[in-house]
Amino acid sequence: MSSRLVVAAGVFVALVGSVAGGLGVVGALGDDRPDPSLTDHPSLRSTPASATHLIGVAVGHRALTSDRDYRALAAHDFDTITLENELKWSHVHVEPGVFDFDRADDMIEIADDEGWAVRGHTLVWHEQLPDWFDDARLGREQAIELLRTHITNVVSRYAGRITQWDVVNEPLADDGSGLRDTVWRRTIGDDYVALAFQFARDADPDAQLFLNDYDPTPDGAKYAALIELAAALRADGVPVDGVGFQHHLAGDLDLGVVADRVDEAARLGLDVAFTEVDDRLPDDAGPADLAQQARRLSGLASVCVASPACTTFVMWGLTDEHSWVPDAFPGYGHATLFDAEYRAKPAYDAVFAAFDPIEPDPALGARAAGVQGGGE
Ligand code: XIL
């Protein structure tokens, strides 16, 4: 049965122009067995850290449904997946009030088979909106109804199955000075954030709800602002459970600052998820760059493991073949734990060590000696 679902009742959107449906292509697994040599390394999901932390990876529908090696590698090392794109508005909300859950359903079915927890990403964002959205003429009340319809349908469909949601993604201006100027803020007002969290809570009272952002500031100012916003919302009775720090690393970063931010969030009773970890290097990166990357990523993993408030560590992309980085940042790549041939990189070994306190952890030593990590 198709999961294409019409739920237009109560949604009115003045729409100019035509609407494209865009049903997904569902790949089929071939008969070949996965290459066993690709999973001939220890498993992140069997480390001691996995008893207390979700260890996740963002995966895409096409690779997951058509590439056995990709699926086997993800299953070997991770206990949690984030759907990289398939729950975003442009993928799921194909016409006003009309939803296409086919690809997301495929992935959740695979998650069931593999025993993966699932993070939902994302309910409100100013990017990857459907084409029809640009043509919609939304007043405040219409926009609120549209938001309510979207969140209610998407969250309730996976209630009990998706246990964490990035409810609002990237709400802050880059310097952390306040809310970013987005279509949601312009049409609804600043309370779009509170409304989104309330709609999500109503649709699944048990899901953990996160405010998610990245931080390009060298001093962690934007993550501090994210924590402040989450705390202020909670003080107003808005159901925010935690903050998501994306951590798309791209240069120097003070791991001590990251640890401070985690502690601040913890003191305020907020959970922390590292939601989109990657570390981009120039295309011509050599062994020394890969060693630095290993140190940065294991440092980040160590910060998360060290705090009970940091419950979740998610890599954004399984292998360098599947990373968003080369598209988003031409000239850069090498951003994940596995290379383009799906082989574990130095960063894999270092992150494994950070997740396994039985093994000596070079990253912890480096951190204690004041070595800086990298990125935004
Ligand atoms: C990216 C995906 O990885 C790409 O495949 C897509 O083309 C664009 O979006 N911050 C986020 C993620 O919150 O949703 C983005 O994902 C990466 C940056």
C-alpha cells in the first residue's frame, strides 16, 4: 500500500503555479553478500560508550536501499540512524497538506531490521522547503496551520519509533545575536519556535525534542546562545528537552569550550546531542591532516562520552563517498570516519578509542595537554 497520504483538511494555501509530486525511487538490494573485509574492524556500537550513548550516523535512502556494503557497514558500527534528507519538507511534504512517506518508511523498516534507533531531522528549517512553498502566500494564521499540519502528521506517523527530533534547525543568526531572519520568523513571528515544539510534543509526548544548530564562532558564542534560547523557552513552559550541536568541523576549535558548553547545558537540565559531526579536509589532504582529523574527532567524542548530559553522538555521513561536504564545500572532502572505499580511517581508530575507556585513549592525553581541535 502506498503511504502517500492526503491530509489537506484545514490547510489552505494560496498557491501560484504547478506542483511537482516527486515520488522517490526505491532501490532494490542485489543478491550479492556484503564484502566481509569492510567490517573486519572493531565495532563502535559494541564499545562501552554505546551502553550510555546513542552512536549514530546520517544515512541516505538510495545508498541504504541499494548498496549492501553501505548498509552492512552502518549496521556494524552504529546503533542509531538519522534520515539525512528524507524527512525534510522538500522530500515529505510534496503538496500543501499532501505527504509522501515512502522513502522514510523504507528506511524505518530497515532500521527495525537492523535494531537501529532513529533520530528525526528536521521539522522546521529555512532550507530544503518544497518548490510550492515559494509560491504560497502565507499569512500568520495560515503559516501556523501549515506548520501544525506538517508537524502533527510527520511526528505522529513515527510516534514511539523516532525517539529524538530536531524540531527547529538552525534558528540562530550566525553571530548568535538573536533569531535568524527566516521565512518562518517573517510569516509567524518569533513564537514559531515555541509553536513548533508544542505541536511536536502534542504529536508524540514521549519523543525527546531538540533545538539544533551549528556554531561558526571561535569562542562557542552561538552554542551559548542556543543554550540560552532553549533555557528561556523552557522557562516559558515550552517543551524543549535538549540542544543539538551539529559540529561540522572546519578548522581550529577549542575542545575545552565545547566541554564548557556541554556542562552549561547540563547545569540547566538540558540534554545534549552532537547531531552532525564531520571534519572537512582539503581534497589534497595527506597523512598528517588525517592524523589531525583523528585527534579532533576523538577529542569531540571524548567530550561527549565524559558528560552524562551528552547522550548522542552522530556522524553526518557514513563514508567519504556519501558525505555532503564535497557538494557543499567544493575543494573539501575526507570528512567522515570511512574513506571512499569504505575503509576505516585513522579517525575511526581514534573515535573507537574514545568510546572504549578500556583501551588507552591518546585523544584524552592530547586534550589534557591543551591540543586544540577544529571547526565550526
Ligand atoms: C544536508 C544533506 O547532507 C545534503 O544531502 C543535502 O543536500 C543538504 O543538507 N545542516 C543540516 C543538515 O542540518 O540537514 C544538512 O544536510 C547539512 C547541514
